[in-house]
Amino acid sequence: MLRLSALYRYPLKSGKGQFLQSIGLDKLGLDGDRRWMLVDEGTGRFLTQRAVAKMSQLSALWNEAGGLTLSAPGFGTLDVPLPPADEEQRRGVIIWRDTLRVPDAGDEASAWVSEFIGKPTRLVHVPVELARTTASGYGKDDDKVAFADGFPLLLIGQASLQDVSDRVGRPLEMLRFRPNLVVEGSEAFAEDGWKRIRIGDVEFRVVKPCSRCIMTTVDPQTGERDPNREPFATLQQYRSTPDGAMFGQNLVNDSNGWLEVGMPVEVLE
């Protein structure tokens, strides 16, 4: 039987992941998932571990009021309240091809993240009403996404991770691949053939494979890059397509609801 074996949330895009036992869902996926982001103060362009590997050591804990608690090795903690969505509080930001105006968390938060990153940086938040539309050509016209790369949710099969680990020759941490949902009980890469699934009372559409990048080479425990570019190099060898090296599936939830580790997973199509 297929079951949901793990849940992960990433309150800050490219920050540390949180392992959860249960979580609610809203229009943008898991409650509080990738609703916050760091941007270059001058350009407004988003920052990730692709360029700043030490972001893997940046903890941003989400609270029920929607704010964050920031912490990192060698730094104190900072509680950041949810900023108002007033127009005068908004900052222009760029994430991939999208340009939008979203609330800025203020100067105190900026000073903290600037010191951590090592250059002038701002912390921004996206409320549901200002969210982006998912990539054109996939899903429905009203599908929305916060600051995730393209889609609200990412699913990976536990057996798929094991397959990659076996080929690399050492156990790999699931957090390298930053999924939201992990499913066990299927064969390796069975998720590649799924179109719709149900977990609890929530149905999900499987809309697109996830193209991987150099970010998978960052050790989530140390923030160091693998000198041999693993596991990205192995994925390029046997999971390569014209659109990139694929691992995991992007999902959109069709309703709000509740998820809990251990729930059965039903493949509908």
C-alpha cells in the first residue's frame, strides 16, 4: 500500500526545511511553504542556494501568525512579524521570469539577512492574493504558486531516492531534493506515470516532472558542495531529457485540506 511517509515545509525559499507530522493546505500548497524569499536589495532578484550555498544553514521557522523566526550558526535569532500588504510597503522583486510587487519585511529584518548573506539583502513575503500564476501550458489558468520555482508542491517516491543513492554509492538525504511530499510503497520512479492522486480528502494533479540543478549538490547538513557534483552528475547520466535531468513530480492541490504522515496515497489516474 502506498502511504505518505514524510512531509516537509520550507518557509523561506532556499532556507532550511522543516519535517512535519501534519499540515494544512491552502491555494498555494502547504500552509506557510515558501511564502518568504531573500532578494538582492539593488536588483530585486531572488537569492537561492544555487549562488549562495550557505542559505542551506539559514533557519526560518514559520509561526501560526504567518511570521518567521530567523536563526543561523553564529547569529542570534530574530522574530519577523508578517508585514502589511499595503502598497507603500511593497517592493518590486524578480523570480525567474516573473516580476511582482510584494510586502517587504522592513529594515531590521534586512539588516539581519544582509549580515548573513554578506551584501545588501531584503526579506519579502507573498500573501495569497499577490501570488504568481503557475507556468503557462501546465495545469489550469487559475493555479497559483508562492515563491516555489514553478509549482506549489513537489512529490518524490522513497524508492526513487534509494535508486539514485544506490547509483551514487552512498545514502543521500531526501532534503537535497527539497520535496514537500514523500511517498513509500511504490517502485522507483512510479510517480513518473501518475496523473492524479488522492491523500486524505485532497486530490492532486501531477502536472510536470521536476528538472534538477546544481542545488542538489549542496549538503543540507553542512552547506558544502559535493566536489564531484553528485548526485546531479548521476541524474544527468540516467534521468536526462531535452528539458533537463528529471527527479520528482510537481503537483497542484485541487482543494484545501489536511495532510498527516501515514495517510494512504491513492493513484486515481
